[in-house]
Amino acid sequence: MNGAESLIRTAAAAGVEVCFANPGTTEMPLVAALDAADGMRAVLGLFEGVCTGAADGYARMSGKPALTLLHLGPGFANGIANLHNARRARSPVVNLIGDHATWHAAADAPLASDIHSLARPVSGWIRSVQSAKTAARDTAEAIAAAGAFPGQIATLIVPSDCQWDPADAPARPAPLAGLAKVGDAAVKQAAEALGAGPGAGLLLGAAALSERGLSVVARIAAKTQCRLICETFPARVERGAGMPALERLPYFPEQAIEALTPLQTIVLAGARSPVAFFGYPKMPSSLVPEGRKVVALAEHGNDALAALEALAEAIGAPRAVSLPAKATRPGRPSGKLNAATVGAALAAFIPENAIVMDEAATTGLPFFAASSNAPRHSYLALTGGAIGQGLPCATGAAVACPDRRVIAFQADGSGMYTQQAFWTQAREQLNVTTLLCNNHSYRILQVELARAGVTEPGRKAKSLTELSNPDIDWTRLARSMGIPGVRVEEAESLCKELERALATPGPSIIELML
Amino acid sequence: MNGAESLIRTAAAAGVEVCFANPGTTEMPLVAALDAADGMRAVLGLFEGVCTGAADGYARMSGKPALTLLHLGPGFANGIANLHNARRARSPVVNLIGDHATWHAAADAPLASDIHSLARPVSGWIRSVQSAKTAARDTAEAIAAAGAFPGQIATLIVPSDCQWDPADAPARPAPLAGLAKVGDAAVKQAAEALGAGPGAGLLLGAAALSERGLSVVARIAAKTQCRLICETFPARVERGAGMPALERLPYFPEQAIEALTPLQTIVLAGARSPVAFFGYPKMPSSLVPEGRKVVALAEHGNDALAALEALAEAIGAPRAVSLPAKATRPGRPSGKLNAATVGAALAAFIPENAIVMDEAATTGLPFFAASSNAPRHSYLALTGGAIGQGLPCATGAAVACPDRRVIAFQADGSGMYTQQAFWTQAREQLNVTTLLCNNHSYRILQVELARAGVTEPGRKAKSLTELSNPDIDWTRLARSMGIPGVRVEEAESLCKELERALATPGPSIIELML
């Protein structure tokens, strides 16, 4: 057994089932080892951002890490943007990066670069394997590091001689770090804060947005009448019939501050104290209105579930609450395609148990409200703001959940970053339906230009925010990678095509001409 | 005038003419400033790797830096792979990266990350602007740093408040650092080494491969009969009629060592002492055969042109040599498409003064020999091994040289990384003819697997090296972004279509079914 085989067998023994890969010469022994080990699925992405985004989506839906297999510094660099999103989502991911043989490092060969410096900004754990003999143990520790609460990126750099040199046996799984318990004081403070009734708000993120978390949250709200607010870009939230309806913290700072102004106290449960997505002149960084108190029940690194349960106990919340279990959908929209009709159409047809990956940007906003009592579904957002997450993340979610329908609700500008994901969807015949919102622009940037005072942009500013001249033909683009699809111009045909696509196994695209 | 305008006006005054951009919210004042300043062309890329690769191609052909305009850490990260190639090509590039307002940094907003750590591996110079008042001077120094011999990447991080706050005037250009002169001892050593006649070889890179460099090299070879060897992946070499014919150092180490074995001495002129692209078991890092002497006439950082001229003087080379000025082309190939017929077809039809960007990988090899006495052309190679360079680099070369025909000689696997470049070619109506070599595989990896002893790859290893199931339809893909094209199945139709495409203004694609 060589180092590569000991590594892959260790990962398989630790329960890692998928490797999203775009390997090169320095990873050939690992590629060969994938065949030697049973139980590890290899999924090829034709660009590394597809692999890392897929690993994020897989982790969000399965709760466990996938491997990525990437080629030296430049190959890893192509995956950084979606690892940035995964880091913000607190997704466990284990990156394997092949590197030059240890004895070849000094040659500074063309592909050599400082991988540690590239990896540090997105990785909670980094190590270079020093010898084939330690590759197995290093892998076990990388997997344990990735899975440590609340989930992080672990990056293991594997020089090629540490892959091909002889090794001993695979390593046993390493123990995961335990959760940090929330202290009684925090629970007591939160309980007091919730005495304010609708003057208190629970700001929810991470595990508070899971099915178990939200069932406790619903009990707390039934007792206290507190407001339930979902962080703006949740990694994953369970929504629809049977789940409590949540407000969503608005994106623009002035709107977020307005939404929070009626509160006296904001209780954080799995969410950070809210900050503006961007700084604007004369606007604050913090979205907490002046004079309001913030109580951290469970921040990053704490066990939000246990904290919420302790809180429910402390306030004497009811053992259970019954929420409407029957879904209600908006009616079929008609007329022009716009954010409202698109959101209504998706809410009208979303199948039970669907997964919605929302990178629809400006077009996506109305869907959240329209679908709050739709059939049960999981909703995934763009956590880190690094665009190009949607199609890869949807791909990984579909790998994790082959029996569920995944809807990639996708803007055009961000979609262009990583459209190579279509090919992987086609090869793996994943149940992903892409709703591609083609508005021929980076619409958000046009909004931001106007916010910056540029209400009549000049020729160059216009050219940098428009995706026209030429228009992109998304149906053709997806077809070139094996994805069938149609283009729709109004809401009626969108409804018809949605109904058909959602009932058809395998991937497809509906291009919405906005 | 705000900081952004002072910055852009400073760059324009320093002679920077193009900005390859994919901006976001933190760059809006810079976007507006592009309109305020005359003489700065803004070219949108729909993925940052397109922008950075284009800046590299632009620099290789114009000899001067373009700006890139990128969005925070993740946007920059998407451009790293092609900056890695640009660094290895010693191309001057100035990256402008917008960042959160200085007072918003502490909020650790979703898009925040350690940009310095990401930038360091590819940048020779990095700075964060501290105030709008210094933005102009920082820009002048960044441009001077990029242009300092032999060219490097300068990265300027510009917080958004340093863009929108008031500034004074633009700054004057900063002085460039001078070239390091080559000492007399190095020239004398090289002159002695060349006494060995064909037992000596000049290994050429960088400025030694320019028109001026090669005309001196031809004089030296006429006097000494030394072998003229081009580094394996030159940033740019002038080739064809009127230029001396060069051997190319082979890619695989055993072949390179064999090629160098007849030499007693290797004289480096603009090239590094040769090393293996990858380390292989039981193969050395250095490609210099044992016992051979290496003489560094001019390494990285030295003035190879002046050194070659001093060398020509020292050995009493003739003032001029006449090389065949009339081009000779191979005949039109016929029959099956393969590396040999494709290389012959391109050499048979390459127009005078063309620019060939070769990322054709395994299919590209025979072209170099077939075209050695073709009409004069510039040849650009994949310098850093980070695939996805070809289409962006061709795009930038065409922006730099609107009167020349650019041929993107492109493999399919690497082409998929950054095919968004097609859109920019279509929008700017650039004279780029893409020859897309569709062999449905990462063929080089299949070769490398075999070299690693895996002659019968298993199911997973096969699946990770094949681009089939589904096949990619490149003609359709390019058409979706506004590029017309055709698919050819044999050499006769390739010749016909090449002849037609090369005579037609604007971009197009020919998909070669190998």
C-alpha cells in the first residue's frame, strides 16, 4: 500500500463517501487509489470552483465532509472563492492538494507556489504531509478537524512522493472536538430579554435553522411572542409547512436597521451580531440600532441547539406547538416575468422536500416570502458573497440527496462564473432544475451605482454592468454541456415548463427572459 | 476629485491604456472614475480569470501593464491562476482590488478575507491604500513596480472609502528601477564556453527571444555553431522567416536530458537553469546532464539583450547574418485530424504577423517544428502550467494588437476553465480565431497515469481523465456567447475553414474533432 492508498482508505473508513475532483499530474497516485478503495465516489468537475462549491453543497445537505482533490496552488486557487462561501457557511470540507515531490520543491518548477499562503484565508486547519508513512494519520486528523463543531475547511497538502512512497495501514478515525456548552448565565440573560415579548427578537443562524432548532424556536415564540428573524444569508434553513415562519433580515443596511428598530433586545442564536454586507458613506458597520441590547445566547462555536432547548425550559415554553402542517401555495402567476412572478411561480410549483439553492440575486428576493408556507423544503443561500456558488452548490446538494429535487435558482452574472457545473450535472444525471434568471445585467451593481450617486452612468460604467452585446444564450450554453432546456418569456409558460421539468428525472434548465 | 478619480487619472497619465475589469460594489467609485478619465479603455470579463489572463496577454504583446479591476479577496482569488502564469512570464500587471471601507474592516463582513495572504504568492509588490490622499501616489508606485525589469505583478488594495473620499491631484509617473547590468566575467565565461562549437548550447528565454535578441543570437550562432535552444514554455518568442530556427527543450525530463546530453556547456540567456516540470520517481529535478557546466550569461533580473550584444562583440561575431526571409510552409495536410495534421494545417495557413497562443497541450506539439520557417509570427506559451490561460491570454493579445490576427490554439480540458473569454472576444469583436482541439479527454493525464505505472486505469481513474459522457459541443458553447463557428472532422475541411476564418474579421471558432 502506498501513501495515496492509505490516505483514501482512511477517508473511506472515516465515512467520507465522495471526492469532488479535478486532478493533475501531481495527484495521479491519489487518482489510482480511488479505484483501489471501495465506497469512495469520484465526481469530476471541469473547473475547481465546481468541486469546492459542490463540496459545500454536499456538506450543507449531508452534514459531513466530502473530499476535494485539487492540483497544486493554481488549481486550489480556482477553488478559493467557493471555499470562502463554505467557510462562511461553516461547512466541513477536506481539501486534498497535490504538490511537487518534497525533493523537487527547491527546483521552483513552473507550477510551484506558496500553497499555505493561498490556503490560510479559507482554512481553519492546514497541514503538509511530510512522509507517506504519516499520510493516513494526517488524513484522519484533517477529517476530524473539518468535522469539529461548527464545521470548517481542512486543507491537506500531499506532495507526490508522499503519495507514491510505501505506507503502512490506513489510520482509524480521529476523535471530533466536542461542542462548547452554553453557560447558564447566557440562557438566563436570553430568558430575561424575551420578557419583552415582540420587543425582543431571536436572530437565527446555523443549527437554530435546522428542523430540530426551529421546532424549539417555535415553542419559544409561542410562549414569548418574540420575533423570529433569519440571518440574511443562511447556510441552510428548513422552511415551509410545519416550520415557523421567519422574517429575513434585509440586505441593505438602512432597511435592516429599520427592521430591527422596534426591538429592545436582539438575542443571537447561531447567528453573529448583524453587520452591513458593505460599508456605505455615512452608514454604520453594525446593523444593531443605537441603544439596543444584544444578548449572545449561542454564537459561532457554541451549541445553539442545546442552548435553545435550555432556554425553552427556562421560560417554561410549551412542550410542543402545532404549526399548520398543510402547505399553502400562491396561485399560478401570469403576465410578464419579473422578480414577483418568478418567485410566485417557484412557490406555486416547488415540490415537497425540494432543496432551493438561491443565487438569484435581485430576482430572488420575493421568493422567500412567497414560499413561507409552501411545502417543506431546504433553502440554501450565498453565505460569503463570492458569486458563482449556486450551480456548484446545487450540484453537491444533489449528490448528497439523490431522492430530492434540487432547484438552482440562479442569476445570470453569477451563473457565468461556474457554469461548468452543468457538465457535472449531466454526467452524474443529477436531479437539478436550473431556473436561470437572464436579465442581461449585473442588476445589483446598477442598483449600487445609483446608491453611490451615479444615477446616469457613463458609457464605460454602463458597459461594465451590462451582460448584453452580446446577450448570452443560456439554453444553448447548457445544451453544449448536455443539459436540455427551454427559454420562457412570460409567467404562464414558466409555470408550464416548471411543472414539466420538476416532474422529469435528471437535470434541465429553464431560461427566464426578464 | 475623489481618490478613485485621482487613481485612474494617475494610471492614464503613466500610459496605462486598458483596464480588464470585473468589479463589484466595493469598486463602484473606480467604475465611475473610468468614465471621468479619458484614454482608459474598460474591458469587461465575465470571470476574473479572464481579466488576469487578458492582462498577461496584453503585457506580453505590448510590453506594458494593463490594470485589472477585481472585487475583494474572492474576486481576486478567481484571478490567481492566470496571475501565476503572468508571474512566470514576467509580465507587468497592476491589480486593483477593491476592499471594504477601512472603518468596516473590523466588522468581518461576509466578503472580508485576508487579501494580502492571497496576493503574496503571485505578487512582487503589494500595498493597501491607507487614505484617498495617497491613492494617486500608491498607484504611480504600483505601475513603476510592475514595469521594473523584468516585469512583475503589482497588487494595490483600495478600500472603498479611499475611493470615495476627497483627494488632491493625480500623481506623476514614478521612475522605473534600472536593469541589472551583466558583468564582464559572465560575458567572458560565456565566450569561452561557446568555443566548444556545437558542444555548447544557448538556452534562451525572456528578452533573448525578442526580435532584437534573436538577431544577436543568430550572429553568435553564425560565429560559433552553438545550438540554439528555446525554453520549453516561453512567454513570447518571435518565430518564422527571418528569425533563427530554435530547438525547443522537450517537456518530459528524460527527453530534455537526452537533448542536452551532447552538450558540454549550457549558457543561460534570459532562461533559468532547466528543471523538470514535475518530479517523477527516480528522475532528477535538474535537467542538466551530470558533469555538464552551466554558465549564467544573463539570468532573471539581468539585461539579457545587452549581455548578448556584449557576448557577440567579445567573440567577434559578424555584424549581421542573413537568414532566409522567404517563408516556407508545409503542404496542405489531408486525412484524419491528429496532432501532426493539425500542426501542419496551422503552419500552412498562418498569416504573416499572426500571434499564436498555444495552450493546445498534447495536440499542440508538432506545430512548433512545422512552423519554424512559416511567415513571421509571435508565439506565446503556457508559462506557469496553470491551465485556462489560452483563451484569456489570446483575448488580451488581441486588445494589444488590433491589427494582427490572434490564433488561440486551444485544448478542450484547459479551454473549459475560462471559456467565458469568448464573450469578451465577441463584445470587443476581437480578431481571435480559436482552434479548439476536442479530444474528449485530459489526454496529458492519461499519458501521466501510464507513466505512473497505471496502464489499465480503473473505472474511476478513467472517469477523471475523460471529458466524455457527455461530450462537450464547443461550437454550440461558443455560439451561446456570440462566437460563430464550425466543427471539422478531417484535415481537408480544417484547411478550408482555417483559410476562411483567418480572412474574416472578428472572432470565430473551429472545433477540431480529434
